[in-house]
Amino acid sequence: MTSLHESDPQVADILDHERSRQAYGIELIPSENYASQAVMEATGSIFTNKYSEGYPGKRYYGGQEYVDQVEQLAIDRAKKLFGVEHVNVQPYSGSPANTAVYFGLLEYGDTIMGLKLDHGGHITHGLPISFSGKSFNCVGYEVEKETGRLNMDAIRELAIKNKPKLIIAGYTAYSRTIDWKAFKEIADEVGAITMADIAHIAGLIAGGVHESPVPYFDVITTTTHKTLRGPRGAMIMCKNEFAKDIDKAVFPGLQGGPHDNTTAAKAVAFGEALKPEFKEYAAQIVKNAKKLAERLMHHGFNLVSGGTDNHLILADLTNKEIPGKIAQEALDKAGITLNKNTVPFDPRSPFDPSGIRLGTPAITTRGMKEAEMEKVADFISEALDHHTDDEHLGKIKGQVKDLCNGFPVPGIAL
Ligand SMILES: *Cc1c(COP(=O)(O)O)cnc(C)c1O
């Protein structure tokens, strides 16, 4: 980035600091990952200069011969990766993708059903203050108090009672596998459209370590930057019967010109996910999460649902008597990044909840395996045991840096 250093040393300096933060810290935020150098090169490419409202072959501007090629390539690769009938790769991010589905398939005031935010859902799945909550009649389902898991019988009862037009499955803080078939059966019973939001688990599905909703669901949205390890962005996949409505909702319904540089990077990321190595990566994410969970439980951590089947872990720190916010801040000082999170039935507020949420996509990308997961859990436990002792946290930060030195981040040359 020599030209940035010359033209804008202030921004370049901030980027340098962020680069070393990413390289020398343990990144456990389960929605984050390290995109490859190739993905970042495409993101930072000359396609940032282009406008291309419309779709390949049907644009409103000239000069589309190469944009059309790259968008079609992204679409074709996504179709191959997930085995879907139709793909729209233009949504700017996960929230606009979900909004486009509602805009395309629902009328204002329709009833939709998704998991409550404080039980692991997403703001776009019906949080009252969000666009979704203000525009639709949102019915929230919950996880079961005793098990921390979805109870499909309870969800069925709620659906029969409320007759939603759309049922959403797919979450931000749920560590167990999702029974797509059971959701589809409930939806068929009440005549609802099914939407899977696989933002978190898309990479696991592409890698074959979580069942795919594709055989069952009508519409599937996903971000491209979480386990899928691409650029920040999203896509919508659907059955052909919904294709026209979805495409019209994205453009011109909600968006103008797509971000063609991001589209190019999506094509690169899907190409990477089609390689056999990606299957190994996805499998290792889950192995690492299971090992990390096991070791945290060994240190007395109380995990919601008692463990994990996927890439993430939700820990309730009530028994440790450390609020999630204080835990997050202490771990930051130890070079470990994760987020405070509500746990189901949390008596505390979302700004200072009872839990923390952590996951393995990023540390698995840098090559860490089971042995390192034990060390990571040990660091977390030690840091929380000494959460008021800045000197001790600083000492752990040094050990974290030593561990990270052995696992260079792809795309970050230091
Ligand atoms: C991350 C996420 C989104 C939203 O993605 P943004 O790109 O942050 O808008 C939507 N749904 C789920 C389940 C997510 O985890």
C-alpha cells in the first residue's frame, strides 16, 4: 500500500495498527473471518469504478462486457456450490438481502415468524425497532429453557396459532444444527413460505458439515463474509418460481448499482469454496469448536445447550459472576476478541448481558487446530480469573502474540 502511505499517511497508519491487531490477536467473533489475499485484491480492484444497474445482459449503462462476465461467473459458481436454481449476488449485505426477500414476497402487515433476537435470532427477523418489526406482524419463537434448543413441537404450535406467511430459520447465536425438514413440514401445514438465513453457517453448508436447506426451502439468504470467507456482502438463492420477484425487489426495489468490485470478490470466494481444501476447512472449524467447548466446560464454563455442533459457542457467565461486558473488555486486554451476548431468558440487558459468544472460523483459517483450542480456552479462563488485574492480562496478551506468531494470517504480510 505504498501509494496510500504517501497520499494519506493518517488512514494508512490506522490500517497498519488494525493489521497488527488482526494478526497478533485471537479472533473469536463467530461472524468474522480472514478473507484471502485474492478476495481482497478483487475487492480493491478497478471494478469499484463501474456502474451496472440491472442484471447481466439487461443493463441500463454501457461498457458492461466485463462486469457481465464477472457477475455471471459469481452466479454460476454459487449455483454449483449450493446446488440452487436461482441466485442474485447483488445484495450489499445480509440485512438488505433479508429486506429484499420481504419486499419481494410479502405485503406490509403480513405475519412473519423468526427466532427472537435475545434467543439467537437476527435484528432483521422481526426486532420491533427494526424495519422488519415496524413493517410486519412479527411473531417470535424461542429456544427451550431447559435445553437451550429449538423445540419443533412448540414452533409448530405457534405457527398453527399465528398462520405466518413466512417462516425464517437461521440464526446468529445458535450452536446446534437446524432441522430444515421439520421447518418445511410446519410451513407446509400452515401454507407459509420458508426462508433460511444461513449467514453464519453458509461455509459449513458449502463444506458439507451442516445439512443444506436447499432441498426443502423456498428462499435462502446468506452473507458472504462469515464462514463463507468472502468479501463483505450477501446473496439470495431461491427456487425459480420466486426468481422474478426477488430480482425485482433487489433492483430496482431496494438498490441501485451493485458493487461490482464486491461481485468480483464473491466470484473469487465461491471459486475458493468449490476447492476440496474448503471441505477440510469447514470440517476443522467444527472440530475446533467442539474442542474449544469441551475445554471451556472443563474450566467450569456453562455453555448454552451444553456444547456445539457448529462453529460457535454461547457461554452463560452467571456462575462465574462476571457480566459479559466486563468479560469482553478483560479479554480485549488479553488480545482475545469476542463479543458480549445475551443468553436465552437473560435477566440482564443487551448492553450488559450475561453471556459471551465465540467461534472458530477465523482462527481455523489461520491454521489452528485442536491443540491450540486447548490453549485458547486456557487463556480465556485465566484472563477471566484475573479480569481486574491489567498486568496479568498484559502478560496473557504476550503469550497470545507468541501463539499467533506461529499461525500467519492469509492476506496479512507483516
Ligand atoms: C450477520 C447476519 C445477518 C446480517 O448481515 P449484515 O451483513 O451484518 O447486514 C443476517 N442474518 C443473520 C442470521 C446474520 O448472522
